[in-house]
Amino acid sequence: MSIRTILAAAGGGASTSGAIDLACQLARRFAAHLEGFHVLPDTRAVFAAAGVGFGPASAALAESVMETAAANATQTHAAFDDIVGRHGIAPGSMPQLVAPGPSASWREEAGDAATLIARHGRFFDLVVLGRSDRVVHEPYTDTIEETLTRSGRPLLLAPPEPPSGIGYVVAVAWNGSPESVRALAVALPFLEKANAVSLITVGDADAGGSLFALEYLAWHGVKGAHRTIAAGSSRHSGRILLDAARDAGADLLVMGAYGHAPWREQLFGGATRGAIAAMRLPLLLMH
């Protein structure tokens, strides 16, 4: 297992710089190719929403929206190039078969951002998104939900302020569920390079599976330790996991996207939602 390609969604919002910076760190760490992906609004959808055909005012409004979107794309592309340059990553768009190293490219498409990011992310080893303010106040976002459920790839959520390093001390939320097993597996590229790995269980959810998980890691050359944290009645399990990860000095928390019914809350209720809302360190999610 390796990370050779990384997709960084670059929408141009306040969270974009942190996501790009973190993606650049990973591109250097794994000698991977990084693609900055920006989604423009679909022209037909914008004009339809503005009611074009009912008068010149609607057409002018739609044109103004498209001009603003084009300006945002130009500004976001420039910011991407600046961050990539500061990390010393050379431009490139073709696979390097000899002496591969980090490289970066830029792509723009028009349409629905959540749909396109999930669809395009299927062909990358890792998708990086910035955590926007909306994620904190809403139970889920379309882009996070679509990427987790439709791409089949691990999703890394970056905090607004990127850490100085990532993947050196890794905490893994462990409860023995299929989601946590998948998360553990996709995190192997990080775990194999980490200096310390901790499996953290909240309450009695593990049922002894941690012993097999530690043996699995050992076969991959990873020495891990397991900790059980008491489930608190006044704190959400997601926040408990984050506190335990910080206590372990972790710079990355790995989680399966699990939770409670109904279906929509199954992904973004429970520990997942609590961790996303309170995250202050990168969060690697796998459904």
C-alpha cells in the first residue's frame, strides 16, 4: 500500500489554504503527485437559478455570478501555486517511472462540487478537504458525505491552521467495527512511517479485537499500543477521542465513519460528528 496520488479540493474558501498546505506536506512525505481541484459553477444552472429568459436583470445577475466565480478560480489557482512553490514541489502531470518525487498540477471543472469531487476522487489514493465553518454548525456537508460514500477513498479533513508535521504520532479510533478495520487498513502508509501509534477505544466497544489489530499492524512492521478510555456521560465520544489523541501527542486521528441510525446520522452522528465539530488536528476518515 502506498500513497502516490493526492487530490486537494480547492474551493477558495477560508479553509482552502490549510487543506492545500497539508496536502503539500503529504506530497513531500510520500513523494506523491498532488492535484489541486477547483469546481466552477455550472453555467446553465446559474442562469436557470437566476431566471434567465424573464428579463435582462436576471441575465445580468447570472453573468455577475459567473464573473465572480471566474475571479475566485484565478485567485485560488494563484494561491495553490504559491503554497506549492513554498513547499518546493515542482509542476508535473505525468507519472514518473524513474526516481519519482513530489509533483503538482491544477484542474478545473464545472458542475456540482460535491458530485465532482467524489467522482474524481475515486482515482486518487487520498482526498484532502478543508473543514469549513459550516461543518462545525451542521450535522454534515454534501461534499464530505458524497466523498465518503461515493468515492471509496480515504478522506483527510484538514483544520484551518495546518500542523507543522503530520503522521509522526498517529492515534486510531478503534471499536472493532468494519469501519474501524477499513480505516486502520487505509491508514497503513501513515502508520508505517509513524514514530508512535496508539489504538484508542472509548468504553467497552472493543470486545478484544484490539489484540488482533495490534498483531495485524506488527505484520506490517508497525508497533502499536492500545488504550481504553472510560466513556463519559457528559462528553461526546468524538470529543473524548480527540482529547485522548491530544494526550498521546498525536498529530493525526484515524477514524471509521460510524455512528447511529437513521442512515444519514449513521455517518455523521455519534463519534464522527463530534470529532469533526471539535477537531483541532487532521482527521482521516474511511467509510
